[in-house]
Amino acid sequence: MSLAPADAYEDLRHQALEAIRIRSIDLRELSEVRTLIQKLVNQYQADATSGGSRRPLSDPSGMMNRLTRSLLEYGPLTPFLDGSLAYEELIIHGSNVMYVDITGRMLAWPDPVSEEEVTHVVHKLLATVGQAADESRPVVQAQILGGSARIGVVLPPIADVIDVTIRRYLSKRETFKELMEWHAISPAAASLLTAVMATPTGVIVTGQPGSGKTTLVNAMLRSAPSTLRVIACEETPEVSVDHLHAARWKTRQAGPEGANEVNLRDLVKISLGMRPDLIVVGEVRGAEAYELTRAGNAGAGMISTIHANNARQGLQALVSTAVMAGPNVAADQIRSVFSSIIDLVVHTAKEPSAAVEGGGGGRRKIMEIVAVPSMQTDDYDFTTEPIFHRESFDHELVWTGAPLPLDLEQRIDRVLRPTGQTLNGVLAGTDRLL
């Protein structure tokens, strides 16, 4: 039985890897590697054409290029890892490769990929940052590609086949003007969020993965006064602060012996001693949420994102993550503090793929902006007041007619007073800041 093209590729790839191991060939010696590949392909072709069990290759040159890319680069996944393809996220399940492009569409990758080659690429990527995934450590997250991407790996038997996601940092500089052109936000809502950037304000942005949370944060930062002292704390750099008086910090994973880790909680804690006007935390997922309570009480503005299905659930999720800081952190106390330092929650959403023709990515829009009044002594939960609301993806984001809490209203009015504009005018859409 003759080998199919895919089997021929795997056979030759294994032969090349074994030859490299036995001969201790340095992969940096490109000419030596290419000579080896050419020799193996020629031998394979000679055997196939002499009546052996192998099927002749229809494109020997193409096979050599494919093998070279596998050994010296990242095989069929190279475009995702060498910067030649712009994308948001790469999702691999076994030999099935999908990716989310920069417009949010989910697309299938046309090049053939084997699960074994995916595993080889993953080990190669993790080795560049001193990490490894194996039976003793089947679940791994790490920063790769010089900190420009985050990889998540789950190996069998935890998963039925290897599962990999790579989220790439794209240097975006979205503005409210662009968001309005995409009908993601209304002019009135954009003006409100622009106004709050000029005064210390606590803003939480909620939404499911890929719903545009970071896009909105970037637009808010692009509308901020250029003199704003900003400290951005992130695992993977995603927010755009290069136009501001800003510092960008990122976490560091623990070394092989579990030492020298710098986590988000460490970064948020130390940022309080750096006199920030605004602290930006890219994504809250753990005990760093507790440190946000100190940021607000220190008089600094705060912007952070968290995964949630709506604004109110986002507040509850923030409390749940904050209590992870330690056994003596009481949820009711955290809830009370957050209610006093969080002024607005902005919820973003992505249109479900099932609602989009072809099943690709849908529109990403701001669905609601709610105000968070401070809790009173007899309150047991957050009170939220919808300020802007969108009924569905096909409806506009409109002002509900509700006022902002008095303290936030007074702060914004002080910002607007020199311009001759008013908060009511901004909310009603008659006064625009953009």
C-alpha cells in the first residue's frame, strides 16, 4: 500500500528529526539542514519511482519547502508566529486549526496540520521561554514571542486531544470616532466616557472573550488628556498608552524552580506608590482585584476589564475574585468598598456566530453603561442604574433618561464648566466632546 501525501510528509519529517538527533546537527546551520532535507526527499522519490511501496511525490520541491519550514520555523503554523499574519486568536483542537482575524471573524486555516506537528510546535514555543508541557504538567499558560502573545496548552489525558490557544497582542489605537463609525457606541455615550477620563473615575468594562473590552479601553485612553499619569498593569501588553505620560508594566512568570514571579497583584500594589492619576489593569482574574480597592481609596482613577455576561454580573465577579486575596477578606466589606470607588460599568458584547451569515464573527458593540451608587448601611448588594442601554444589536445605544449619581455628576460638571457644556447636554446628545 502506497503512502498518501500526508503520510509521506510525516514519514520524511520523522526521518529528518531522527537524523538531526543522531548527527547532532545544529539547526542554526541552515545549509546543512537543507542539504539533509534534499537528500531525504531525493531518496524517497528514487524509492517511489523504482517500484517501491511509496507513491512518488507530485511536487518534490514543495515537499522540501514544507519540511524546511517545519524544521527551521513552525511548520504550517509559521504565519501565525512570525508576524506575517494579523489575527487576534489562534485556536487549535488536535489537527483542527481555526483563528479569529482582526475583524472578529472565525476562520478555518486551509493548510494541513497533524496533531503530532502541533505538539512539536508547542514544545518548541514553550522551550523558548523555559517552559514545558508533559504528563506531569499537562496544563500550561505562558507568555511567548517576546511577551507579545499568550499561549494556553492542555494535553491529553486532561483533554481528548491537544488543545492550544494563542492570543496575540495587536498594537491597536482605536478611537471613539472609529467606534462610532462601526455603530459600536453612540456619540452621547462616547462623550460621557470622554468626560470621565478628565477626572478620577472608576470604570469596569465587562463582556465575554472577544467582545471588544480592550478595544473600548483603548478608545477611552485615546480620549484622555495627554498629561495624565497612567500606569498599565497587564499579563500581555494590549492597551495603548504610548500617547500618554505612562508606564507599561507586565507580569513575569515564575522560573523553573517556582521563584521570581511577579504577578498582577504585585504590580497593582506597587503602582500605588508611583503617584498615578489612573491605573489600568488589563484583565482581572484573581487576587489583584483586592488591590483595586486600595487604588480607588488612594484617589486614583481606575479602569479594568473582567469577563461577565452583563454589567451587574461583572460587579459580582469582581467581588468573587477579590475575596481570593485571603481568608480574612469579607465579601460584604469588599462589596461596600467597590460600590464607593466604581462609578460606571460598561458592558460589551459580541453578536453570536449563529446569528451571522456563514457563522463567522459578529458585530461587537457596547450594550449598556450603568452607574454604581455607593451602598447605604442597610444595603446588602450593589445598586445599579442604567444610564445608556441598547435593546439588541440592531437597536441604538440610547440614554435612559436617568441621572448620574450626584458625586460623579459634580465631578464631570467641573470638567465641563470651562467649555460651556453641561452633563445633561452630553447625556442628551446636544453637547458633544468629540
